[in-house]
Amino acid sequence: MNIEVKIPSAGESITSGVLSIWHKKNGERITRDELLFTLETDKVSQEVTAADSGILHTKVAEGEEVKIGQVVAEIEPEAAGAPATPEPTPKQETAPALAAETPKPAALVPTPPPVAKAPTPTPQALSAATNSRATRKKLSPLRRKIATQLVMAQQTAAILTTFNECDMTAIMALRKELQEDFSKKHHVKLGFMSFFIKAVVNALQAFPSINSRIDGDELVTNNAFDIGVAVGTERGLIVPVLKDCENLSFAEIENSLAAFAVKAREGRISMEDLSGGVFTISNGGVYGSLLSTPILNPPQSGILGMHKIQERAVVLNGQIVARPMMYLALSYDHRVVDGKEAVTFLVRVKECLENPARLLLEA
């Protein structure tokens, strides 16, 4: 009896996905626990393995949308015999039969209908395809989810952005001084993001309103400090969440970020990795962005935008000097956060970054 291959559950609220890749093709042999297909949902990419060994018989094509629980293939147990031979057999039987009925002199006579290849595209069709000025393809589930979330954020929150700039001299000097010892001890590089996460936690503790959200007619203030870090992937933007950042050391933050980067690159980000989050940090600077207005990640009330570090002329103690500066942008929900709180929150972040010793670096 054939074994049904069904679409597994991919987490709460997910009812469908796209079967993006068959790692084994129809009619091929597959062994137990071997990679079978990849399921793309609006949140994660999930790889599914075979529950048993046998011959694979697929029922849906790559790129089709499938429902949770839907049967997409069957595995014919190997005990049932070799399944690859039945298909060629009828063709081998019919060919000699036709040849026997055809006289030898007629064997060389052309047969126009089969050889004519009627489906060959006309020159006009080829020209139309070649000169096409646009390509149309279906949005991926993740891209559809991103689009929906961004529109919802714009429509449901009163988004406002405040700006400031940060002198990165102290952090860059501290990183340079500690990098070698930090890397040897913790087996990971000391990056900028751990400083920003610690600075954000410090500011959230000082200004709880930005760690709040609206739920119906209630204001919910989070007591946790779970920070989401936006990561760009080939599939789109995802936001893995570091839990309980107030309790994490710099080394633990850096190792967690490195692990997320590997999982994102390999398509192994899980629902648990993306769940929760009270505040988001987005780093457009890695792509060269000098300034931007980040969009909230609902239902959160704040998001910090990091940008490119660029040497600029600034006035310091009455002298014009060149300093490595970064623009900071805080977008916030004005329904929850007053302008004064938002501005002072961002100033607090700036002060922590410009005086990193106050973050109690655990090198």
C-alpha cells in the first residue's frame, strides 16, 4: 500500500504554503529521512523529509499553492516491485506491431503529420516573447505577508519618525582594542549590533511607554526585552527575535546573531525564532543607506533604524574635525508614545553608544 505524503503543520495561523522545490523527482527512489521537498509559507521556509523509503509519485508541481494536510505525493514501498519498468513496456510492444503491418517499401516514406511539429511557435510568437517588456510571476507567500504587514502598519498606526546622529568614535576604538581578545575568548567577532541592542534595552527600561502596544482599547506594557533584528534574505526581510536581552552578555548576543545569520542563509529559521519581539532594530547601513524612515513592525510601537557610518565634519570643542558619524532614526506609534518620550528615548540611545562604558561591556 502506498504511503501518503502530506503537507505538515507549519505553526499557528498558517493554513497554506507553496511547494517551492521537489528535491526528488517523480519516479525517483527516495530513502527514509532523505530531503523530499521545501515548503514556503508567509513566515518561514520548511524542509520536509521522507517518512519511508520507496519510489516517489508526485501529485502537485513545483510552485503550486498547497493546503496544510493536503496529499502532495505517494511513496510506493520497494517491496511492491520495481515501478520504473511499466511505462516503457507498452511503447516497446506497440512499435514492433506497427512495423510488422507496414510494408518495407513504405518504411522510408515520410509521415508529415508527426514530423511537422505543429506546436512550434510562430515567428510572431517568438518575437512577442523576445520583445516582452515585463515578466509576470506570482508573489511568494513571504512577499505577500510583508506587503500586507506594511500596509496594515501604515493604516493602523500613527507613525512618526524622529532623528539624531551618533558619534561612533568611542565604539570603534573600543571594538578595535578588545576585538582580538573577545574573538579568542568567545569565538565570535564583536560587532556593532550588540552595542545597539544593549543601548535599546537601556532606553526601553528608562521609557516603558515605547515598550508598550495598543490591544483594542487597552494599553499593554511589556515587561520583557525581546528585541527583533531585521535580516535581509533572498526570500525577503525576516525579523528573528533575541529573547531576554537584558540578561544576555555581549558574547551571547553576538553568538545568537551569528546563529540566526546561518539559519537564515540556509532557510532554517523557525516559527519560534520569529515569534514575540517588543522592539525592532533595522540596519540599512549595511546596504549603504545614509538615512531612512523605518516602518513599524506591528504590533510594536517602536523601531530603530541604523545607517551607514560616514566621516563628516563636526564641531567639537570649537574645532571642526572629521568624525565617524551615523544617523539614527526612531519611528514610533504616536498613539502610544508622545514626541517628548520618543526624542528623549533616542537621545538616551545616542548617549549609551557614545559612552559605551555605561553599557557595562562584558568582554
